[in-house]
Amino acid sequence: MIRTNRREVLGTLGALPLLGVASCTPSNTKSQADVDVMTGPTIITTADQKEYGRLKVLDLNDPKVAAKQKQMPVGKIGNLNVGRLICGSNLISLNMHSRDLSYVKALATHYNTEERVLMTLKKCEEHGINTIVLKNHNFKRFRLSRYWDEWGGKMKWLADVITTDIDKYERLLVEHLELGADAAYLWGGASDTWYYQKKYDNIIKAFEIMKTYDIPVGICAHRLEPIMFSEKEGLKPDFYMITLHHDRYWSAHPRINRRFIEMYEANSPNHAEYHDNMFCHDPEKTIAFMENVNVPWIAFKVLAAGAIDTEDGLNYAFVNGADFVCLGMFDFQIEEDVELTRKAIAAAKNRKRAWIA
């Protein structure tokens, strides 16, 4: 298998002009897919235009597609059957963690057009990724209801309810559910912040609000302490989402300089301090604690925002106890990431933490 150099590909794509479809020579006979290609997306290459047409009409019930999907290992989160590779939303919401690479957000914004996002969702499903993390503003920006209404999508989604105002929590949760969310979880930014501010009751209240609805419910955190608190309080969610990655990469700052709340403060210009580069302060502690937690675990930020090679990050997460991995992906990364996920799961068969889901 020839691996894609992701930064090189993105850099090349970013340098290409966005080709309007009017520059293409139409054929005399057009299928509906051809018409959509000619009028819908602003895409970069002729190959992309063909891929758009193929994906839009792709029947997810086709036996050949179903056979491909079944290659993805599946686990349970509540009553949901979830592929062990889950699509993250930061590359869609354009909340790009990129350390000191200031061009990344602008590049992703130009690349991930509305139609590109729809293509990404369909390609995920084609390869067995049946669940994605989404936020309500993803729907508003990219009109994602079209994916289910027009593209035949079946993708399940976990609602990431973004707020640190507990008084707004239920209203925002309901908005996500009305958009079609299949599950919801407490945003890691809220659990981290409330724990740091000693507003522990807000974690409990948000959990109790979610539990009043007939959905799987999770608790997310970038730090282990909110998860430890949830276990101590006996909250019993349907899943946890916790960051997990090692710190053997160049931009990782020394442990002695790591502070609980640093990712919510201004980035430091000092290389030895936080600069949007560290999401799992103490992986060994997280691994040891989660070994005895009988709740499905979705690990995220496993590549430390691209600082860790994909194969390395996936292997580290699964062998050290994660039941699922949430990974942000561009469309051209999906097939490779699925293959690496299958290999990482197979290689983790003798891990210490039992598969919970």
C-alpha cells in the first residue's frame, strides 16, 4: 500500500484553482448524477467531479457496498451498533488544532466545501464508518440534512453540545435531537472547565438532563479528572470520550510545564509550554485508570492534531484499551484510515483492558 503524504496532498490541493464546472465539456446525454455534478459542487479536479456523482447515487444497500462495510469491526454504545472508527467533526466545523501551522484552517475552509462534506460522509459510510460526531452549527453551515434527505445517508451521529452555561444546556440538547442526533455527550470543554472551577454539580446536572431523553448518553473530557469524578459519583454513562495519545513527538512540551487548564488559555510563544499541541497530559495514568472502568471508551485526539503518525496513534489507542477511536478525516484519508484501524484492532487482541463494547 502506498501511503499518502497528507501535508503534501493538502498543500497541492490548496494551490490548485477551484474549477467551476462550467469549464467542463458536457456530454449530450446526462443522468441526474451528471446534472448534479454540473450544477452542484465547486470541486477541484475532473476526478472529483466524477467521484461526487458516484457517491451521490451510491446505494448503501447494494450487496457489494454492504460487504465492504462489514469489514469494519463494530461495537455497542447503548442500543447503537457503532463502527470502531468514528468520524470526528473538527475538520468539518473547521475548529482546526494545528499547533503553529497558521495556514491550516484557511486551507481546510477552502477544501471542505458543503459538497465536499457530503462526499466525505458518504465515503465514510461506504467503508463502514457509520457514526460521526457533530454539532448543531455543522448543520447550519453545511445544510447537512441534505445528506439524509437527498443522498440516502444512514449515518448515526453523536451530538457534541457546546456550552459552558448549564442554564442553556437542555435547550441546546433538544436542538441537536430535533436535527436528528442519535446520542449526546457532555462536551469536554464544559466538563474540564466546570471541574477546574469546582462547579461539580454542573457535570451531574448536565448528565441528568441528557438521561431524561431516550438516547445513549456520554461524558467527554480532555483531562482524566472529570472522568474520575463521574465514576466516583456513580453517574454510569453509556460511554466516555477521553483523549489518548503518547507524548513522544517533537512539539510535545515537558510534563513539568503542563497545566490542567492550559488548552483554554492563550497559546504560549515558548516552545516548552502549551501551543495548541497537547491533549493528553498523562497517558499512562489514563490507561491505568480506564483499565478497570466498565464503560465503553471512545478515545479522541489520538494523533495529537497530526503530530503523530496515523498508524502509530491508532495502535497506541487500541492496544491501551480504547473501544472506539474518533478521528478527524478528509475524504482522501478515509480508505487508508479504515485499513489501519482494522489492522490496529487485530494487533490489539491481547491487550490488558477487555473490550467493553
